[in-house]
Amino acid sequence: MTHSSFSRLQIITVALAASTILFFFGVVSMPVLLSGMRIRSSDGNNATLTVPHRKLLLHRGMVKPNRIRGEKCSRSDIVVNQGPTPPLPSGIPTYTVEIMNVCVSGCDISSIHLSCGWFSSAHLINPKIFRRLRYNECLVNDGKPLANGRTLSFQYANTFPYPLSVSSVVCV
């Protein structure tokens, strides 16, 4: 293996590790990230990795805020991420959920409702932070405003992760 090949292999390994982390946290989908990477070699010994950052954001599935004139926030201003965490002593898998207010106009958002199916947890969750109201409707922060730039998080335990997505919000 030549020095140039070894450098490329190191770069690819680091890129795959980084893309796995980004994929895990929901930043980008794996096929888009891998299809957008290019390795350029300026000379025989030096290889650099270029990733078209703007392309990643466009293909991530980010929705531009769908605002009606005069509206200062929308559902897309709430971002929900979740990932696995160490299991309970009983072996039941656990997941940490982060709900973030990323409103660019500085708005606080209340009455955050998530589509959550038959959400349940073997680990008690403070109902003021997150609770299921009925099938496919969960309430965040007891309906109170989530301040701009703030993140609310909780952990739940179940044999599988529940898909969670924002269904409605109220701009404050």
C-alpha cells in the first residue's frame, strides 16, 4: 500500500465515521452524505476530502419554514432528535429525545404536539415534560412555551424507538 493510498484510506475511514455520527443524530441521511463526498489529490502524497456543505443541507430533508404572511413561527421551528442510550438494568433499550426550538425569528413556541403512535415507556417520564394524550398525540412541556434556543430532553425505555414528529405548534 502506497503512502497516497494509505492517506486516502485514512480519510475515507474518518469520513465514514463522521457520516455515521451525523446520520445517528439525524443531521443527514447516509446515502446523500456518501454520494456528495469527493477525494481530491493535489499531489501524489496529499489527499483532501471535500464535502459540499450546502448540498447536504438541501438534501437533508430540511423544510423551509412554511410561513403565512405575518406568522413568525411554524412546525419546522421545532426539531426532534432521538438516539439510543445504555439499556436499563433489566435489559430494556432506552432512547434519549431532544426537542429543540430553533426559530430564527426569536419566537417562543407553545402547545407543541407530536405524532407519537401508541407511545409508552417502561421508564417513568415526567408528564409535565412529555405525555401521550391519546393515540398519535403527545404534548410537550405541559403545553407551556419552549423558549427560543432552548432544548427539552427526556429518556424513555421500550423495545423499539417510536417515530416522533411535530404535528402542531402555537406561536407565542
